[in-house]
Amino acid sequence: MGRRHRAVKGKRPYDGTLRRERARRNQNRVIKAAERRFLRDGYGPTTIAAIADDAGVSVDAIYKSFGGKPGLVRAIREQALLGRGPIPAEQRSDELQARLPDPRKIIEAWGTLTTEVGPRAAPILLLVRDAARTDPELHSLLEEMDADRLRRMTDNARRLHATGGLRSGIAIAHTAEILWTYSSPELFELLVLRRRMPLNRYGQFVSDSMISALL
């Protein structure tokens, strides 16, 4: 008697899309929970256990994804730098620099981007600055983030110089220092958090000041 052979169905290829999306949502919940805790309770008193409880995940999951509280701060900052909308603020900045030949227009656009990034990034950076006075790990993180911002501003300075529209005699390093100063969380603290300057006026102040210093 001949043996009947039944067609064996191949296994469906594994689709990790849903798993990745679930992991992304979990990470976003953790980042938002950490941001709320840090800003409400302070960096030192906030525990990973409290963040995990707020986010509905395990402590181990947070350590695996972020490595602890400094990693959470980095993640909060990275999200803040995205700005609003589907395209990250830094990407929009790069694109407008490539598209616009006029340095004045570029700097004015930076002032607008500052109003997106500042309200989210400045509070967490100021919290790190204050905690770094007594926490060596946070001091190293603060230096790392300051250096990263200076690197970014140096890249912007090179592109501005390439337009040929800057004031004669201003070096790239000096330009970077000016951009670094006007993008600082301390300026946001002074004018918006302490003086209650409206965000639109703050963005205008930043762009006007950079234009005055550079063009």
C-alpha cells in the first residue's frame, strides 16, 4: 500500500514588528515615568523601583534597557531633542542648513526650534546640573552632555561659516561658543523659568542675540 504523503506546511516567518513596537511603547512609558519622578521628587530620592512601578514594568527590564538612572536621563534628553512632530528637531536643523543659503534665515529657524526643545530638555538638564554637585556619576554625565552639545554647535558653526555670511574675523570656535551659550539650559532657566518670558519671545530673543553676535 502506497504511503500517503501530507504536505508539511512551512513555519510562518517570524515577524518581530509587533514585539519591537511593544518594546518601544514600554520604553516610552518608562522614560515618561522617570521624567515625572525626577522632576517631582528629585534625582537622588527617585528609585528605579518607583519608576518601574509607575511604568508597569520590572526593575530588571529598566536596568536591561537603560542601565540605571544615568541611562534614563540620557533617554529623556534624547526624546526632548526630537522636538515636536514626526521629524526630529536636529534632522530639521540639518535639512534647513542644507536648504537655506542665508545664515539669518537659518538662525531664525533655530530660534523656533529652541522653543520646541527647551521646555522639555532644560528642566532635566538643570536637574542633572544640580545633582552633579554631590554625585560623581552625574558630574561625569553632565560633562558628557555639555561636550555633546558643544560638538553639535561646532558642526552648526562650520555650516554657518560655509555660507560666507558671518561677520569677518569670527572663528569657528568662537561661533560655536556663541551657539553653545544661547542653546544652554541656564539661559532658558533665567528667562523662561525665572523671568516667565513667553516661549515665542524667548525664541525671538535667542535668534536676535545670535544674529547680533554673528552677522
